[in-house]
Amino acid sequence: MKKGLTILAYLWLISAFGFTLSSCSKDDDPKPKPVVLTKEQGWSKEIYNNMKEIYLWNDALPATFDPTKYATPEDALDYLIGLKIDPATNSAIDRYSFLDKIGNLSGEINGGTASGDYGFMIMADVNSSKQVSFFVTYAYANSPAGKAGVQRSYEIVAINGSSDVHPSVTTEGKLDSKSTGYITVVNALFNSQSAKFTFKRPDGSQFDAALTAGSFTINSVLFDKVIEVGSKKVGYVVFNQFLGEPAVAELNAVISKFEAAGVNSVVVDLRYNGGGSVATCEKFCNLLAPSTANGKVMYKYKMNSLLQAQYNPASLISNFEKTNSFQPESLYFIVSGSTASASELLINNLRPYFAGKLFLIGSTTYGKPCGFWATPIGYTENQTTTKEGYDLYAVSFESINSNNEGGYYAGMTPGSTQYPGVKAYDTPKVGWGDETDERLGQALYHIANGTFKATTKSTRTMRENVIDRQFKGMIDFRKHLK
């Protein structure tokens, strides 16, 4: 009997223990709730996932990423691009990657159109009354400003009837963004749909232009001229943006004009050119290159190891394919801190083929030897429903020339060992092609004499303050993640 009870008790214990195990089983444990991401957080995660594959500096990205820590996709991107540190400066190397509205930039560059703009940009300089004032640096011919007759060298003397348009300058030579004159001009130029500008021409005459922001086609070539320097003929062209096929057509026409005129040297003015299409840059390189460069390396791509493995090595090399017979003896590039990306690529590609005959004039360039393409965030390219999200432009490649030269993140400095030439200030108070322009004047002097004009130590205390919202970048629409 006792034994039977013991067995019954044992069975009961097993039953009870089994019940206990069952009641505490994994299925009955409270499960952690899955994290539900907001739309913006989902986009932030998508940015990280894409950058792990395409980002040039993906070795600096974290192994894991929590998108809930960032209020916006822009904040997430700012965090990610700040991780790769340049040991030379001890600061983030990537000051280039960005998010854009879907199709906004690609439409402007490929189609050569702009919208919501007056079509002119400005720079601060000292006027004849010793006041700091704003002068027009350039105006697009088909823009509201261009159609109103606004040109380079025109001074803004009033806006909406107010003459308070003269900004203050800090002790460091920078424009004081809190000064009334600065705020008045910048708000009218960038934050207003319409305004009445009073301009003063170099001859002292004034006129009013009531402008309304609009859409227009962009002309990449702002000015061109054949200049005679003794027995030599110089082709001068102001090339302002590497747009798509419209820009290529403009370049073809100008170079054909130079060839027909018997031009010996070419001065390419890139002082405000922030870059654009790599394909257009290649076309310009081919137009200027000597025939001996044909079939040789123009430039090579460098990508991260994951991305590089997806391409045939031959597809990462671009060779010269010259189709015209124009062969200038020497090249001069007018540059500034606004000269960036595809403009710098043009210079770097041609350097090996114009040894001792390629010169830079102006100030140190922006410094962007890298580029990107548009990666969809929040949508797919073939999506037929309304698209939401962004175009991600994350640095995905770096370029080097046939001599394996590149890496100019600090910019190209005229007159340095690497970049022969001379430093020279911008002269926004004179029009395009005016030989009193300090930068153009230096090029013409060198062509005539074989040396640059001696420069005296400048007493200028104000920096070159250009106000321009032009895109600075290098986009290859032909490359993408496979």
C-alpha cells in the first residue's frame, strides 16, 4: 500500500512538474513587441543598407544601425557621413553626400532646366564709393534676369526701393550674415518669388528690373570669344555647368568656332562651375585633347571592394575617343573655390597630356575628386504609383588620371608644385571677356610673354564672398548598383 502511494505520488509529481513546464513554456512567455518604424525611420534604415553596399568609405560604417535614434533621414545621413575621418584634417572627409527631392537634380542636369529661380548669382566686392556691395557674377540668358537685361558686373543698389543692400564684413573678412544688407539681398534672391531690383551698370546708369522666379533652360556656355594676342589667337570660353546633351551641343559649337579661327591656346573659365555630368566632362576632354591621347586612359574609377567586384575591370576605365581635329598648344583654366568636381575632373584628366602646358589661374578649387549616382530611397525606379522618399547621392567612386593622380580633397592650388599657374583675384565689376579682368589678364599675359605678371602683396582684407546655390558634384548617370 505504501509502495502504491509512493508510485501515485511520483506520478503526481511528474504530472505537476510537467504542468509547471507547460505553463512556463516558450509559447506562453511574453514576446518582445516588434519595432514598428515610421516612414522616415524606414527611409533612414534604407539609407544605411544602401550605403553598406555602395559607399566609398563603407569601412567606416557601423555593423548595426538604429534608425529610431534620428528624427529625419537627413539626420541619419549626417551621422553616417561623419564617421570617416581624414587624418590630415582630423575632420570628416565626406562633405559631399546628400539627399535630394526625387528627380530634382537629375532633371536639372540631364534636361538643362531650372525652376523657381531668377537666374542670376552675386558676389560681394567694394564699389566706387568704398562700400561693400553685391555685383552680378553671371546671369543665364533665358532666365527672368537674363531677359530683363541683367549682366555680369552690374551692381545691386536697391531692392524693392530700399538702398539698405550693403552687408557688413567681419574682422575675418567674411560677410556678416546678420547684417541688414546681407539679409535684405539674400532673402530677395533666395526666399522670395518676386522682387524689384535696381541695378547699376559700370557706366553709372541705373535701371529697375521687376523679376518673378520662373522656369527656364540653362545655357552652360555663358560667353565665348576669340582674342588676338600678337600673332596668336586665344579661344576664351566661360563654361558654367556640366549639363547633359544641351551642354555638349554648346561645347561642340564653341570648339568648332575656335578651330575655324585658328586658335592656338584655350582659356576655359570654370570659376563658378560646380560640376555636373561625368559624361559631359568626357566629351569636353575629348574636344580639347591632342590626337596622341586617342585610345589612351582618360581616368579610372576607384570603388569599395564590394562594389568594385560587381564590375568588369575594363568598365572602370574611360579612354579618350577623340572625334575632332582641334589640338590647342596650351590650356589655361580659370578657377576658384566654386570650381568643383566635374570641373576638377576635366583638369585632372588632361594634365598628363599637356605636361608643362596646362596652367591654373585664380584661387584654390573646392576639392572633390569623387562622385556618385542617384539611389532611390522609399521608392523604386519603375514604380507607377505616387513616389515618396528621396534620391540618395552617397559618394560611391573616386577618380584618378592616367598617371594615377587624384585625391585632391584639399583642392587644386594655382601656382603650386602640382598645379603650375598663378593666384589671382576675381573681378566681378567687369564683364566677361574684359581684358582688365585680373584672371583673364594673367592668362593673356602668359600667352604673350611666357611668364605670369608679377603680383604685389594684396591689401585686400575681404575674402572672395560668392553667393551661389549651384550644385557642386560629379554624377555618373551610367553607373549604378548592379
